[in-house]
Amino acid sequence: METKLLTAKEVNEAGKILKNGGLVGIPTETVYGLAANALDGTAVAKIFAAKGRPQDNPLIVHISRLSQLDDLVAFVPSVVYDLADVFWPGPLTIIMEKSGIIPDEVSAGLPTVAIRMPSHPLARKIIDAAGVPLAAPSANTSGKPSPTTADHVMHDMNGKIDAVLDGGPCGVGVESTVITLCTRKPRILRPGRVTPEELEEVLGEVEIDDAVLGKLKDGETAASPGMKYKHYSPNAEVFVIDADTESFRRYVNDAATKNGVSKTAALVFDGEDDGFVCKTLSFGEKDDDCAHAHKLFAALRECDDFGFSSVYVHCPSYDGVGLAVMNRLLRAAEFKVIKL
Ligand code: TXA
Ligand code: MG
């Protein structure tokens, strides 16, 4: 199949493909999504095939206006309107009890459905042009870093999907915050640009699922099935180094000398890139959690473009959006954190 690269002016073409049961890579403010008509189980099944996604990992349904919500869920908890007031459109996904029109392919057999209203204007225009809500996981091959440019989507999906609409680089860079309202207390299953502190201002107390920063134990069930898979991993082996600049540099230089300088990279904060024997990539300012989020996936993909076999990442803070960055980074590194 030829994968068309569409421009921002070709929203209607994207809508037509989606209406006819096809797959389109679409820009959102978080990462690119791989979209299909959420009400068409056959179309949605093609997403799983294109990504190589495990069948038991449910998808997020994207809407462009609040009036679309009623049909998709069994009932709308009143707190959803409070959340929508503050965070929609934007990078927050809310899990609710699903209605009968959600195909099993979307919810992967669960009684719930995840819904979000993206803030990227093109994402909402594409939903409007399709005339239906869109199911869309991140548009990467399953297990790889999520795509934050149309190029990344083409790299993974060329020949497997009908089109990619190029809306430029994504602003946020990590996927939406996922919160479930189907537990006794609202619980964050995946951190994102909307932080626990911001959610607590609307909801009061929120819980953070153990799987956010921890590894699932053998036999444990994931509240969010996406949490149990090896994830966000480039071909290069990722190590997180929790250390001051000096010790970080010494550790990386020793490792690079041992393993091959040309095979090694370091993801470093601005201003600390001097004195490395290997290639350095920018992780932004040390205290800028949004910059770390914006740069992480693109940097991991760049490591594969250069053919590095190891990448050493200077451990950022866990605060604010840092929780989302660490959630992705720990999985990319298969929880290899070296504290010096
Ligand atoms: O920012 C985002 O959320 C992006 C853009 C494209 O919107 N989408 C995205 O989708 O990240 P995906 O499929 O890569 O991640 C969805 C996550 C997975 O961890 C999945 O297991 C979880 O949400 N999820 C979806 N439906 C769920 C449900 N009903 N119950 C629990 N977890 C659910
Ligand atoms: Mg994903």
C-alpha cells in the first residue's frame, strides 16, 4: 500500500479515508496518533495489525466536542464536566464505563473506554471531517518510542497505512495523562503533561497507580494494559544515570571507551555537554521538565538513526511533568537506573 503524506490543507482527504474505514497518522499536541473510525471494529482491527500491538491493549477514543461523549459511555460522572472545563481540549484521557456502541476491538474486552479531546486544532478538524470519534494509539510500531513528527510516523508506518497528515512537530512530546474514574478514588494510570497536582485541584485526592514508576510483579494484572509491555525502547540499550554532572561525565566516558566511542551517546542537559568523548544529544535545560518531555522520544529515535548501541541519559527530576518523563524513560531503560 502506498502511504500518502498529506498537508494541513488536506484535512478533508484525511476525513474521507477515515470515513471509508482507512488508517491515517494524525498530529495531536502530545504525540502522533494512528487513527481509525472508533465505531468500526474492522477498521480498528487494522490499527493492531499495522502496529503489531497486543490484542489486549485498549485504545483511546478521540472526540472534538463534548456532545459526542454521551453516546460513548454508559453515563457521564458529573466530575467529568469539571475536568473537561479545565483540561479539555488538552492532554487528559478519562476512563469511564463504556456504552454498547464501543466495539470490543477498542476496549480490548474491558467494560470501560478511554476518552480524550485533543487540543491540536488539526486533530479536531480531522475528527470533524471524519464525522465520527477516532480511536488512536500512538502511531509507532508497538514497543518503539512514540512519534513526535510526521517523519517518525512514516519511518514506522510507511506502506502499512493509508496516509499521514503532517501537522509539524508535537508540542508536548509525551502521551496524555490517563486517569480512571472507575476506581474507588480517581487514579492516574499514566502520567503526562497534566500533572497529579493539577488534577488534585479539581478532584481533591487522586491516587497514582503503582505501575507508574514501578515494575509489575510476575502475575500481577495491569490496570492499564499498556503498562505491562516493554515500551518506548529504541534499538540502543538505554541507561539512566542518577548523578551530578562530573560523575555522570566520568561514567559515560569510561563506558564509551570500553564499548566504542562511535557506538555510544549521552543525553545531557544544556550547558554540560563539554568533555564527553562520545556524541551528546540535548535534553534541554536541567530544570525544564516540559523540554525533557518534548525532547525524549525524538532523542531516542535519533539514537537509532545514528546506529548507537548504548545511550546514557542524565536522570531528570521526577517533579511535575518529570513524572511522565521518568515513567517513559524507566520503561525505555527496562528500569536500569545507575545511582552514583
Ligand atoms: O496522547 C495520547 O494519549 C496519544 C495520542 C495519540 O492521543 N495516544 C496514546 O495511545 O498514547 P496509546 O494507545 O499509545 O496509549 C493508551 C494507553 C495505554 O496504556 C492503554 O493501555 C491505556 O491507555 N488504556 C486505553 N483504554 C483503557 C481502558 N479502558 N482502561 C485502562 N487503560 C486503558
Ligand atoms: Mg503508545
